[in-house]
Amino acid sequence: MKTKYNLEEIKCNLPDYISNNIADKELICSIEKELKTNSELREDLEELKSTFGFLKTSGFQVPPDNYFANLPVKINERIQTTEVDRSFLDRLSLFWKILIPAITVILIVILLFNSSKNDTDKIQTTNADSNKNELRQKKPEPVENKNNVSNEINGNDSKNKIPLTKIVKKDNNIPKTFRKLHKNNVEEDQNNVENQSSIKEYESVVIPEIKEQLSELLADNIEIIEDSNSDERVDVMYSGDDDENEVESLDDEFLNLTPEQQKEIIDNLLKAQI
Amino acid sequence: MSKVNLNINSDDAEIIEAFNKGNQNAFNLIVRKYQERVYWVIRKMVLDHYDADDLTQEVFIKIYSSLKEFRGESKFFTYIYRIAINFSLNHIAKVKKTVHKTVCLDNTDVSSKDKKADEEMDAFERTKLLEEAIGSLPEQQRAVFNMRYYENLSYEEISVIMNKSTGGMKANYFHAIKNIQKFVKKHRLSELMEQN
């Protein structure tokens, strides 16, 4: 007759069977039935009984006599020490609770201040760029109409286009070098009226280039004026009152050069400024 | 009023309530009531008196700090037992102790040795063998064996403490006894071989 307990379950319950710790009568019956038929299980039972015998007769060494009398005192001492440590840690954590938010707020303020400063700088730079672009858009088409160009140079302008001489005169910050260069070019034009072919060649090649360069310089000049932080650059590039004598001597030197050499210097200057 | 009525035989719930109301004497009662059981639970797990002493103190410090969280869903001793077993298992895992250090704990043992030297030596050897046998058990088997054999806890209680199934606990107990049996058998055989 089969029971609801298998051999493995019966084996696992053998220790409790030996120590009479099984309440389930059906399980006890199953174990006893199995023990009658299964010799291996009987051997297991005998070995377990001898082990329990060994466990009963063996014990652990007892702690010192007054150990349990003194234990509550030791525990209370340790609790007090732990509480002191904890109160110190609590105070420390309170300190950090204040310090960490304070540091965070300071950092946020610094970051906000820096970001707003950067934004202002960016706005200034963008404004300068947009002014520069506007000026460049206004820049005349290179050598589309030779007559227009010569008119502009000579001050005989059409309605829509501003004569270059006026642009130069309007802006006091235009360096003397370039004003003189322009004047020189105009005078040269007038003196060489007879030589029409050379004038035409000059007008068609050199003047548009000079005009273009001057327009760019004007745009750069406006950018530099608007940028309040770049006073030094303005001084260096456009020579303030202190350096006026030195610049005049340089102007003279410049005017003594051939137009090709002048053009080359202007090109170099433009490249350096870029 | 509660201070006057409380004593070591008072109900756990009453003592805990008094402690939660700020009665410091209530905690001393808890210590006095459970210190021996907690010590022996730990001692049979870690096998060394000094380790057991230290862990017992730590268990009561833990109880002191977390007693307000005890909701009475299980028996108070089961709650203490769980803390003690967990502390012991953590300690065993930390130390990885497999061979027990035998320490002479009591000076009176030495004086009694003089009277019945052979018997005392035999008892000493047995104790040593028992501790080594228990020390050779895997951590979980050791915990289950101690709880079942020495503390006579039911498998249901053990399964709650160990957070494992009841069937698993039964199997652990059986295998723990079988392993002790093998260890003792092996030791006795080697002793016999040495004598021959």
C-alpha cells in the first residue's frame, strides 16, 4: 500500500522521528512501515541514533561565571558610546545639511552671472556682425559699369549710390593713409586725363579693388568702434593722437610707393586684420 | 505605573510598549530576559566565545535602535532570533572560519581537571569534536541545525527566520545531522588508526 510520503520525505523526517517531534500520525505510520521493509533506512536510523547520542553527551564550553551578570552593563555602555557617536554624526549631518544647499546656491548664482555675461558679449558680437554684413551688402558691384565707378570716385554720383569721397569724408575714423591714398588716386586721375587708355585701365582694375577694400575697411572700422572692449585694437590699427607723427611719416612713405606696391600693402593689411 | 509593574516575567508586548514610551528600564528587562538565549544562538553559530560576546552586544544595540520599528507581526523572540542569525551569518561570511579556535574560558575547568583528569579530558575532546563538527557544516545547515536541535524551533518558525520553504528546512536539518555523523565517524576512525 502506497502512502502520500515518498522515501526522500521519510528520510528527511527520520531525525524528528528519533526525537519524537512528529505530530502527524500518518507520517509516523509511513516511517514505521518503510523501516520494516527497507534495510537501508534502518541503517540510516541506527546511525542517526548514535549521532544523537553523541550530541546529547557533548556540550559547549560555558562562558565565565559572571558573564551574564556583566553583559547588560557592557551593552548599556556600548549603547551610550554609540549614542554619543550618533549625536556627533547628527550634528555633522546638520552642518552638511546647511552647508551643501548654501554651496549649491552660490554655485548657481555664479553660473547664472557668468552665463548672463556671456549672453551680453554674444549680443554685442552679433550686433557688430550684423552691422558688418549690412555694410557688405551695401558694397557696390565690382566693375559692372565703368562709368558709374568713375562717377562715384569723382563725386558725380547717381541718386542711389553714395560717392566714395562722401563715405570717406563722413567717417573721421578712416585712417589718414587711406584718405590720402584716395586723394592721391583722384589727383592722379585728373592729371592723366589725356592718357585715356591708361586711365580706363586704372579705373577698370585698380579703383574697383581699392573701393572694395575701403568698403571692407569701413565695415571693420564700424565693428571696432562698437566694440568697447577693443580700444587697444583701434589704437593700434587706426593710430590715436599719441602716434600721429609716426603715422604721418608712415603715410609719406606709403604715398611714395607705386600703386602696385600700395595695393600689395593694403592686401597684406587686410589679410592681417582678418 | 508601568515602571512598577514591569518585571522579567512581564509580557513582551508590555515591555516593548513601555520602552517605546521612553522607559529605559524596559530595555534592561529585555536584555536580562533574552541575553542567554541570544548568546547561545550566536555562540553555536560562530563557536567562539569572544566573537559571540561581541555579536551579542551588537544584536542588543541593534534591537535598541530598531525596537520602535517592531510591529508585533511575529513573536518577539523570532524577531530577535532573526537579527542574531543574520549577524552570525554575516560574521561567518566575513571571517570564513572553518576551523574553530578552542579557547579555555573558565579557570574552574582547570581545577576540576585535576580530580577527574580522564573524564574531563574525554569531555574536553568531545566538546572540541562537537564544535569542529558543527563548524564543518555549511552556514545554512548550521543555522537550521542549531535552531531545530538546540532551540527546538518549529520548521515554520525556522522558515520564517531564514526566509526559505519548510521542506527545504527539513532537508537542511537531515543533511546537517548526516554531515555531523560523517565528521564524527571519520574522526573516530582516524583516532582508532592512531591507537593501532
